[in-house]
Amino acid sequence: MDPVTLVTTALVAGGAAGISGTASRAAQDSYQALIDAVRRKISGGPEEDQARPEVLDAYLADPVGHYERLVRTLVAAHADRDAGLADAARAIFVLRRRPAAATAWRAMSSTPLAVTRIA
């Protein structure tokens, strides 16, 4: 997945988890850190290249309607070359998987295993 798609997808995934109330505090903090990093990225640079943070706010409110605009803004801000931003986006997916992995592990460890003795 390219870095810009990774960031836009993580913003939607993190928002969905936060809205549902199922996100852990760590996931909520990571989501907010991603939003802050994107906001800084698109707000920086010379005046003529400066993207507006309103693009991010519009995307968070309506991802489908503002996807293309945010992608153009991220590319213009060189977010596709920002390893730190990509790492912040990946953290959203890692933290979202942890509860499912923990539930699966608990289910597996509560199932008795048959042990076969080899003579």
C-alpha cells in the first residue's frame, strides 16, 4: 500500500474505532497523534505550497466526499515521502489488531489440546 493510501485508510479506520467506542486508550492516542502529524504535514512549507488543515477536517467529516482533495493535499505536501507519517498510520492498524489477537489467543488457550504420545 502506498504511503498516502496508508494514511487516508488509517484515518478512516481510526475514526471508525473511536466512534464505536471500542478503541483502547492507546489506539485513541495513536489516532490523535496521526491526525496531529497529518495536520502539521499539510500546514507546513512555504506560503505558496501551504496546504490548508481544513482539508483534513473535511475528510474526517466526510471521507468519501473529500478523499481526492486530501490525497492531492498530501501529495503536494510530500507526505508520500514521510516515513514518520507512514509509521504513525501503521500504528493504527497494529493497535486495532491487538484486541482481536488477544481474544483469539484466549479462545485457543482455553481449548484443551489432545497430546499424542509417540512410542
